[in-house]
Amino acid sequence: MSFEEACEVFDDPHGLDAPDVLVPERFVIIGRCARDRVLFVVHAVLERHGRIRIISARQATLAQRKAYEKA
């Protein structure tokens, strides 16, 4: 997937955003992109610069998609 597609999950009003349980400075978001795919994106918030840094992005697993659809 492209960087642009991964960025689209931040515009999803139903996206699930939570702290990463493995790395305290990171967050995860599960959201839908314009291509109607549910993605799992790991990111960090760079407060000093007011930006978000995407660490990784991939399609959500079945369990993650179910959690997204349930919320």
C-alpha cells in the first residue's frame, strides 16, 4: 500500500486509536481507507513538530477488522 493510502485512516471518523502496548511512545489506529480496506497503522506523534510519523502500515487481520466493525 502507498503512504498516501495509510494516511487516509486518520480521516476515518470511526477509526480506533489506542496506545501501542509494546512501545509507550507509539500508537496504533485501525481505520478504513478510500479503497474500502481496513488498515492497521502504527504511528508516533511528534509533538514538537505537530506531525504524525507512520512507523508501519498493513491490512488489518480478521480479528482487528471485527473489532473495528463492532465499534
